[in-house]
Amino acid sequence: VERDDYLIINHLSYPVYIGANPWDLLKEFVGPYLNGRGVFILTDLNTQKYCLPVLIEHVPSLAGIPSLAVEPGEQSKDLMSAGRIWNWLMENNAGRKSLLINLGGGVISDLGGFSAATFKRGMPFINIPTSLIGQADAAIGGKTGINHSGVKNQAGVFADPSAVFVFPAFLRTLPSDQIRSGFAEILKSALLAGNDVWERIRSVESPYGETDESLIIESVKYKAKLVSIDPYDHSSRKALNFGHTAGHAIESFFNRPGMPGMLHGDAVAEGMVCEAFISSGLAGLPETDMESIISTIIRHFPVKSIDGQYFEEILSLMEHDKKKLGTGINFSLLKSIGHPVVDIEAEREIIFQSFRYLNQISRL
Ligand SMILES: NC(=O)c1ccc[n+]([C@@H]2O[C@H](COP(=O)([O-])OP(=O)(O)OC[C@H]3O[C@@H](n4cnc5c(N)ncnc54)[C@H](O)[C@@H]3O)[C@@H](O)[C@H]2O)c1
């Protein structure tokens, strides 16, 4: 539904509002919770500084309500932070009719969604995503969770937010490397959707300027469509995993203690290189599509190589991932741009070849 100053995406069981001015809707939404049921705001230290004042300026009734800020970054997506959130909710007498507002990036919506969904067997929460990954992807779809024992998303639940409010203006304070990271998810979504969306992405000179709101909208619409057909990831939703089976393992690997770290989107970009290669071997991805994908990725992302001695370790991280099936590893691939295929099993040899291919690309 298009309005003058915002758009409502209604494919899901909860509304997603996108635009410059759904503030009045947010005010209306929180009203009943403020009358005695309790509202709580979860941020990280960055979104506490940059986003919480903006939220309170637009929704003054939220001034003075309890808020908790965790350390920024992936390391906060863990059981210790979830425990901290449960303690904080208990100390402030939150109940099953209270509301948690997740104000932050994908770490905050994953962690806050998980903590709310498990607190007293479930309290309502809304997402107000402030990063590009959050706005284009993580805040919608109902997947919540935390990392455990060095492996991403090992514990979690499907739990829908009651609503999602996307204000692209929050992106103004987002650092440029985080914009690039979010651009990876937008790029992935365009590869799956194909057609003119992919052509528009290919012509983006640099994602660092004012990010095109229409690309965020395309990404949310595409995700909402797949999630509404297959909310629990049994079939078509799995397409959204393109780049993520390899990407998550690479992300976990580079984020081990003592390693230099890697942003989620940068890891997904590397994962898309590997999985485009596997797609050409196992799903028939044409050479021209492959070139179009790789040239776009190397134009925007710092593709890092992986020393051959670590291939086994990355493979075993993939085996821990939820997509394992039979003897090989289960991938979501591309038959061509715009035509995803799911549940394709790849054996170690082609996976290792894809790492070698990634290393070639990293030298280009
Ligand atoms: N649940 C899902 O469907 C889903 C989908 C994609 C990604 N994810 C998860 O999302 C996470 C990555 O998301 P992310 O990149 O948003 O991580 P993030 O939440 O750590 O945010 C990235 C960085 O940007 C900062 N930040 C956020 N908004 C800001 C703003 N407006 N101004 C200034 N700084 C700001 C944060 O403090 C953080 O340092 C990963 O854990 C990934 O697994 C989940």
C-alpha cells in the first residue's frame, strides 16, 4: 500500500512500514503498551548514541522508559547478552504483555527477538532497524537467534515481530563499511529476483551515498514474498540462503579469537563468489551470469583470500551449519540470475575448488 510519505508491506502476518514518516503510526502503536504494560528499548552503544535520541525526539512519550545498551557487534549475539536482557526485564517487572523495542542492526533484532520470544515464553517485540542489513533484511522474516561455541545462529527460534518500522533516515550515521556490508544482502536479493532489479544494482556506482530507498524496498518486498509462502524455511525461502552457507562459515572463521574479523556482508559477498562457482558446476549457471556477478562483487567488496591450510576448518564450520544434508552440504544456488534452486548437495571437492576460485578472484 503506497501512501504519500510511507509504504506498508502487507504480505506477512505483521505490517512493515517503510518511509520518511511512519512516526505517527509508531506513536499509535506504542500507546497501549505505555499505559501500564511496560515498554523496554534494547540498543547497542552506537544506536543508543545515534538513534535513541532521534526516536525520542519523534516519539516523546518514549522518553524516560527503561533502555539497555549492549556492546556493538557480533560478539553480543550470545547467551550472556540474552541472560543480561532477561535479568534487566525481570528487574523492571516486564511481563508477557510488555513490549520490547529492538532499535539497532541485525545483531539487535536477532538478539532482542530471541530474548523477547523466550522471556516468560514470549513477549511482544517490534523491530526498528537502523543498519542497512537490518532494514533490507534482518528485521523481517521472524528468524531470531544467537551464536554459540563460535558457530553462528546455533540457538534460536522463529518468532514474528508485532510490526517493523523502517526509517531510512537512520542510515545517515551508519559508517560506510556497514553500508557496504548491507549492500551485499541487497545484491543477493537482486540476484534472486533478477530482471530490472539486478540491472539497477549492476549500475550502482557506489553504495556509500544516500542509499537508494527503492532498493531497500525491493529487497524487503522480495523477502516478504518468499517468507509469506514458506515462513519456516522448508522450501522456497531457502533461496535466501544463497551465499550464506559458505558466507557464514567464512564469517565464523574470520571472527575467531585472534583473527582480524569480517563484516557479515563482506563474508556473504565472499560466499556468493564461492556459491556462484558451485552454481556453475551443479546448477548450470551460465558463464555470462557468472561474469556479471563476479564483476559486480569485486567492484564493491574487498575479497580476502583463504589460505589452503584452513579449507578443512571452514568445511567443518559449514557442517555445523543448519543446511547439512546427507554426505554433502546443502546449498541454495542459482540456475541463472533470477532463478534460484534449493537443496542442491555439493561434495567437498567442488567446495574446495570454489575456495580456490575465491582466491583467484581475490587477486584480481
Ligand atoms: N534474522 C535474519 O533474517 C538475518 C538476516 C540477515 C542478517 N542477520 C544477522 O544480522 C547481523 C548483521 O547485521 P548488522 O550488520 O546490522 O549488525 P550490527 O547490528 O552489529 O550493526 C552493524 C554496526 O552498525 C552500528 N549501527 C547500526 N545502526 C547504526 C546507525 N544508524 N548509526 C551508526 N551506527 C549504527 C552497530 O552499532 C554496529 O556496530 C548478523 O548477526 C547476521 O547474522 C539476520
